[in-house]
Amino acid sequence: MELKDIPGKTSFYIQKMISSYERDSGTCFINQRRVPERRIIEEALAYLLEILFPGFSGKRNITSENMVYVVGDLMTKAQRVLIAQMVKAYRHTCIVPECTRSSCEGKAQRAAEALFVSLPDIREVLKKDVEAAFEGDPAAGSPDEIVVCYPGLRALAVHRIAHVLYTHQVPLVPRMMSEIAHAETGIDIHPGAEIGEGFFIDHGTGVVIGETAVIGKHVKLYQGVTLGAVSFPKDSCGRIIRGLQRHPTIGDNVIIYAHATVLGHITVGHSSVVGSNVWLKEDVPPKTMVALEGQNFTFITKKG
């Protein structure tokens, strides 16, 4: 169809819209290789979560008799859809015009293999995350309730999947996974963040964990906590330098209470407590409590 065949002002609107595409600098995907589909990434995550927590969705009756068949079917489906979407991601971001599909397929196959080999280890870590949540929340009636209901556990499970793909430099897909979890749970964890076992996000809404954050073992965060960056170093041309650590390192056994903001490449030492609404931009020694004094000041006292 040509514009002359479209009646009335509609052709004018179309032409104006197309003109905006011609001035595009990154928000138009015309004449580019297709991007991964969010809906299919969601489908892959559903299969993967069912593998990690068999039967938790209520969609499948898994027994000891049919377990091999069901898990095998889930893995086959997850591999198929995930590899297809990673191929799209590799092709879309490839800067070599003559790059062949087989090259991208090989990368996607290797990344998928790395993920599926890691799934038993991911499950073992998630079991410790569930245990930490059950021990840390007296409102939890059972570990089952945490797996089925808690947004923090769901966001963390997706993160542990996405992090494997991120470490294998898969483009787009890990970030799409994290944003799917963000939309579902209100918890924003960049797939680059390194998170130790026994991690518990209580309530969870509004938690933000940046790309280069490092979190130790048995750490507990409450709603609204931000582990963010305070500034973005730039090169001589004024462009942001990427890849540097710009988010906090949180030691083992740390508790950070609601709406605390911890910024920059700082360290919160092990066994410390950061109180609610604290704005923190400096290192905290181990076994230290940080809290607000009145409305204006932050004080640090050694714990006994």
C-alpha cells in the first residue's frame, strides 16, 4: 500500500510518523534484526521456575512416578524457547553484517548449556534462601508459603537464573528477565548483581539492587532499600565509563531496614545493621549499627 491510496488526513499522520523514524537514534527497530520477545521470555521463565520448584505453580501434578517425564518435558521446552530467544538477542546486537546464524546459534547453545548445568546449584542456593525467609519472618506459615507467595523469593529466583546468563555475556535476555520480575514483584535487581546464599527480602516493594552490587551470605533487606550508585565517572569525551564497580558491597549477616539508601562503591562490614531511612555514602565497619539521630544526623555506634 502507498500513501496515495490512504484517504484523508490519515496519510498525513503516517508521513509525519515515518519522518520521525528517519531521525531516530536508537528507538526504532526498522531494518534491524528482530529482538527477543518478552512473552516468550516469560514462558521460558515459567518453565525454569517449575524445574526449580516442581509443582509450585499448581499447573502440574508431579509424582515420583512421572517426575522424570515431567522434568524432562519442562527442560526440553525451556531449552527450545530460551535458545531461540538468545539467538535473536545475539543476532540483533551483532555488529558484523555478514555474521551467520550458525555463529549466534552456537553462542546461544553454549549459554543455555551453562545455565542448565547450573540449575541444581541454583536450586541448592534457593533452598537456603527459602530457609532464611522462613527463619526471618514469623508470619510465614511454612516454606511452601514462601515459594508460592513471597515476591522476594520469586524475584531472587529469576535473578539467579538471569545472573548466569549475564555472566556468560548473553545480550538483552538477562535484563529482560530481571525487568519481568521487576514488573511482577516491584523488586528491581540488575542481573549483574552478585548475591550470596541465604538472602531474604522481606515485603520487598521498592527494593533496588544495582548492577555492580555485591551481597554476602545471610543478608536481609526490607522494603524500599536501595543499593545504588552515587555518581557515574565519565571519560575524556564525557561518556559514562561502564564496567566499574559503583554500587555497595554488603558483608555477611547484614540487616538493612526499610527505605535505607546505601550509595556508591562502599562497604558495609559483616554483622552490621543499617536502620530505616538512613542515607549512607561511607564505609561501615563490621559489627556496627547505623541509625538516624533525630531528623538530621546519622550516628554510628559499635554493637556490644
